[in-house]
Amino acid sequence: MSAASLAVLVSGGGRSLENLATKIDAGELDARIALVLSNDPSAFALERAQRLGLETAVVRHQDSPDTADFSRRVFAEIEARACDLVVLAGFLRLLVLPELWVGRVLNIHPALLPSYGGKGYYGERVHRAVLAAGERESGCTVHYVTNEYDAGPILLQRRVSVLAGDTPETLAARVFEEEQRALPEAIRLHLSGEARLEGDHVSWRATRR
């Protein structure tokens, strides 16, 4: 049986993309990256992808009149590569999911959702908000994607302590360490059938401990 094909959607630097490629090359994740797609032709993630020998595509959101049209163009590229799962790894545009793709799109967010999620909460903005609120804990969340920012059912979370003297940069670094573990594990759980989206919740296979 061939490895599952992933489409990885990116808008920024692509560190999570490179982490996934490393896990796959090491045999720690039974998948292959069939497509790296960005809405931003200047995203450094595309350079990473090309260095890794991965196929890339750009769908500029500015070229679409609305989110629905942008989403149709994105999923046309994904379906042209016969991908099995879509992974949003620092992808900053809202998508309208075709019915066929509901339950087959994952996103990673650098906070413990439902806190510090939604439109405008991304990157350093998230960590600044966590620190400003005086939180003692933060982390990352992998969730199934719906047609609303950061609102889908949660598949996996990993936590870190917020330390005295933390800056957005130091907190972000510790959170990213957990993101590097969380995203491959969430993909594995989905592809193995241990986790599935059923309606508005995540269903776990009965044999899972």
C-alpha cells in the first residue's frame, strides 16, 4: 500500500513543512508530500520546498474575487495531485471546504484553542497576547478545519509552561518545539484511522488507549 499523499499549505517560512519532510525521510511518518501550496509567491516556504525537491504551486488570493473562488482554485490544485490529506502549516487564509474535503484538512495553531484563536491571531501576535494576559500555560493545537478560523474540533494539544521573564520570542521557541511533535503525531493519528472527524467532534477508534 502506497504512502498517503499530503498537500501542505503555507504562507510563511515553512519550518513546519521542513519538519514534516524530515520526519518522513526518517521513516517516522508514513506519508509523502505531494504538493506545497502557498497564497504568497514570496513565501520562504516555497524556497524550502524547492530545496527539498517538492512540487510547489502558488494560488494568489488577490486574484480571486472572494474566498469561495480562492478555495476552489486551491482545491483544484490539490485534487490534481490526488492528495489524501491537506495540512495547513502556517497558512493564513480562510478556506471554504468542499464537502469532499470535510474531515480531511488539519491545521496547527500556536496556542491552546479555543483561547487565542480566530482571525488576527497568528505568529508572534498569539504569543504576545498570551503573555499580556498573564497566562501560566500555553502550547499548540492541531484541529480539523472548518469554514471558520481555528474553530474546528481539536485532535491534539501539547502544553508548555509560561516562564517568568518570557518574551514572545522565547515562548514561541518552546511552543514550536511542541509543534514539531504535535503535527506529525496528529497526521499519523488521522492516517492510521485512530482519529476521525464525525460531525462536530473527533471520534477515536475503540482500540486506542
